[in-house]
Amino acid sequence: MSAVLPFEVATSEALRLVVDLVRIPAPSSGEQAAADFTQVQMECLGFEGVHRDICGNVIGYWQGARPGPTLLLEAHLDVVPPGDESAWHYPPYGGVVSAGRVWGRGAADTHASLAAMLAAVASLPRSDLCGRVVVAATVMEESLTAGAVEGLLAVERPDVFVTGEPTALRLGVAQKGRATLEIRTVGRAAHTSHPEQGINAIRRMMHTLTRIENLPRRWEEVLGGEVFEVTEIVSHPYPNINVVPPGCQARLVARLLPDETPQSLRVRLTQAMAGLDGVEITLARLCQTCYTGHVLEREDFLVGWRMPAEHIWRVRMLDALRSRGLPAETLAAGFGTNASAAAAIGIPCFIYGPGDLAQAHTVDEWVAIEQVEQAVAGYRALVQACLGSPCGF
């Protein structure tokens, strides 16, 4: 068992890890090289039982000296493609350090979170901890959010879950859910010189989308209101000039409030479509293959969640951040994260990490070195809030 890292060494180690991770291209389904690197680093830092699961997630343990809760810290390895690399000021996989920042794809989303987690945990004496920390570097978040985490949670069964995302070091205590809807309308083909002989599927789609646009929007103080946004419409046949289209498909993304389920959403949409013929609305199904060859398939539905202000883990975490002079602000996330997998099975969950969401998926993505250093202290505080004395819940 290796010695723990001194805190000042941990911050420089976190910076090194961010730079090295950025330099390894890791698209969804192509994270193997990043996973290889991460496994070696976890072993060198002294994590126990480092291994990979069927999806290719890299998992390691930091066991406290006394019994207590299990805290799972998770950040994803995969990144979105850089697009036109000539548009970048610095190479997207260069890991350039300049102007107080680390530049490159994944720097903020979420290599900095993973690096800070690893360094923070490795700097904590096991003798000071009650319980166990599980750190997981996960795959497929960008293409199948929560998909590769569901099995991980079933095995580890943590008492609390923290996902690393760029929150600018605010503690995420709520998140909107997300659903992708596929809408199909069916008409009848005819020549455009005699449209009365057909049924235009585009017009049916227009009526359908108007019904959805007029759905009463749910709203709450913490997360705000629901969003239903059309992202794609295609008629059939396409391209087309002289045929009244007999088919039309649309894709719509919904950002939903906690307590919405696939079943309740279907009921709302079915009621909204009453009296309209030739309309079918389903949840999109996603199917992706992990770099290990394992196939993940699920409905594209993420539950929303919120942690009440009085919840014990929320109180402890904010107190721990505040007592160490770190930002103790909260965040309600409008975007999706792997935390939905934990929320779906009743595990208390939070979001926390360095960097700003405004940098995610952009050209010239970057994370501030100061934020990486603060994140090491922040993750230490979160671990100590959950596993420090007094032991237990």
C-alpha cells in the first residue's frame, strides 16, 4: 500500500493528469487508450482492486480504516469529437498549458474532474476515513448518458454518488431530466396537382407539434420550467417535388422536471394528441457498443432529481466546503449527467467539478489551472464530509 500524496504534491499531480488525459483521443466507444492510462495511474497512486467492468469503466477503491458509508466518485473518459481541427488555436489533443489554462478537448468535460478526484483521494490518509471511496472513470457518457453507469451502481451500491462535471466548483443539487421523442405522422400520397386526393403528413406533423407546443408547461422554483424543443424534421420521400408526402418524422428533446417518468410523459402526450389521426410518438431507443464489445441499449430517458436543502449529505458537503474556505454555492443543472442513473434507483447524488459548462464541446476548450487545484481541495472536502469522523450517516 503506497503512502498518501502530500496535498501540495496532489495539486501538481492533478495538473499532470489533466494534461496527459487531454493528449489521448477518447471518443465514445474509443476510450481504450485513455482507460489503459487511467488504470496504470490509479495503481501507481495506491488505489486497491483496480479493474475494469464489462463496459470498460476503470474502477478503483480507497478503503478507510473503519466501517462506514460508500462514496462513489465518477467522471467520464469520453469526449466529443473536436470537429475542424484547423479552427483550434491550440491542437485539440495537445494538452497545451498556457495563460493559466490547460487547453484541449475534454479539459473541462471531464478530464479535470477525473484528475482532481484521483489526486484528492490519493492524498487522504486511510486512517482518517470511515468507509470506502470508489473512483470510477466511465465510458460512453457523451453518446449514451447513464448507460455505462447503471451496471456499475448495481455492483457497488454506494450510499452517495458524485459525478464530475464542469460546475465551476458549485455543488450540483438538482438536475432536469431529459427525453428524446421520435414522432411519426402518416398520410396518403397524391400528385401535388390534386392534393385533395392525398393526406399531407407534413401538415399532420405541424398540427402535432402545435399540440406539443401548447402543452401546459410544468415549472418549479429550483429548476425552472420544462423545455420541449424540435431538433429535426424529415418528410418522406425526400428529396421530393411533386408528391404530397405520405410520411414525416421529427425528433424532439424534452427537458423535464423531477417526478416525470416515461409512463407519465406518455400519458400527457397521448392526451394532447386526442382526436389527431396518423400520429405515433415514442421514446427514442439508443444502442451503442462499448470499446470492450459490450452492447448497451436503453430508452433515451433520464430522470430529473433534486436533493432537498435539509438532506444530510447536502448539508455536510456544503459545510465541509465552506469550512475550508472553498465556494459553497449550489447549482441546478439544466443538462443531463450520469447522476440520473443513481437518482433512478434512489441513491443520493450530486454534481461537482472544475471548469465551466460554457467551455464544454467548444473549439479551444480549456480549464483554469486554479480551478483544477481548487477541485483537489473540493473533492477532499466532499470525501471528508461523507467518510470523516464521526463515522456513519
